[in-house]
Amino acid sequence: MRHLKKEYQEKEGRELAAACARIAAETKAEDLVVLDVRGLASFTDYFVIMSGRSTRHVQGLAEAIAAELHAKRVSSKHSEGLREGLWVLLDFGQVVVHIFYHENRSFYDLEGLWHDAPKIEVDALLAGDSRP
């Protein structure tokens, strides 16, 4: 089994969320939201939620995030929905990325379900992202 590079071994969830948000922004994700669910969810610390304009765009966003993080030896523990491209979930442990086809996002309303979770200002998060 491969070990993470030393600089990524202790990568905090916030830094990982920032990396996911940066990649999403660079690949033209729409309505990018980062929720801090620490203390509210036992399975992760951050949600990174975004929309794509088409199912192919959703798939492209997921592939871009997974590929760039995989290149840094940060692998998804679990992923779902890539084939359909309607709602892709990428689980990186401390961060769970949700990528919706824009018409499906309001139906599932994750922001409403997790309304107690503080939203992190994406611009501020990206400004603090020390790009590896």
C-alpha cells in the first residue's frame, strides 16, 4: 500500500476542502458552497457542494478533482454516481464533495438539510489555500 507524501499526511480538512474548491472553481463549477459540518456530522468535517451545467460537466468536475488529488496521493475513499452524472459523491474522509447536475441540486437541498452548518466564504478559503 502506498503511503501519502509527508506534506499530505497531516493535511487538515480545511486545506483539503480548499484544494477541492480551487479545482472546482478552475473547472467552472457553479454555485460553489463549502459547509463546515464539524460537530454536526461524525463522518466528515467539510462538505464541498457544487453544480454542473450538464451531466458531462458534472462528470468532468468529479474527474478533475479526483485526478488532481490522486496525483498528490490523496485518494477518494468512496465515490458514487460518476456514470450517471446527476449527483456525484467523492468521499475523501475529512471532506465529502457533492457535485450535482444543476436541476437535481434543489431537489436534494443539502444546504437546507445542513442549515446549522456554517458556510465558509469560498473566496476567503481560496485565499488561504496554500497551493501545493
